[in-house]
Amino acid sequence: MIALVLVVTAMCLIAMFLRYKAGSSERRMRSMLARCGLDPELIDKGDTPAIIRDMRSRCRKCQTEAVCERWLAGKETGENSFCPNAETFEILAKSS
């Protein structure tokens, strides 16, 4: 019985962590869009669902979250080349 409770608790904690991570990556992605001169509402418009889905996936798997947070806060200088979506943001900016 105790093992079952521990398994359920672990599963709940994992689910909560994944929701938290998804929310954080969504916030960073919207901020990055704005910082790159794009409308963050682009995510909700549905014009480019495959592109947005891929961007979300890359953002959620990102290994440079701390650098991203500092860059978005203006504490890091230079380009956003650390971002796995940098090329996509650049292409979207050129096409808009």
C-alpha cells in the first residue's frame, strides 16, 4: 500500500513539474518573440501551427533556460544564438 502511495505521489510530482516547465517555456517563448520584434500573439493565431508546435517542443527541451532568462532580462548581451529557435525567429521576422 505504501509503495502505491509513493508511486502515485511521484507521478503527481512529475506531472506538476512538467506543467510548470511548459508554462515557463511558453512565457520565455512569448518574450523571445517580442524581443525579436515579432508579435507574441503569433502563437495564438493559428496561421503557422506546425511551426509553433516545433518551436514549443524545442523550447521545452531547451538546455539553456538560465541563459535565456538572463538574456530576456537584459543581463546577457549579444545575439540569441543560444536559443534553439533563433533561426526560426529570424525567418519569421524576415517574412513578416
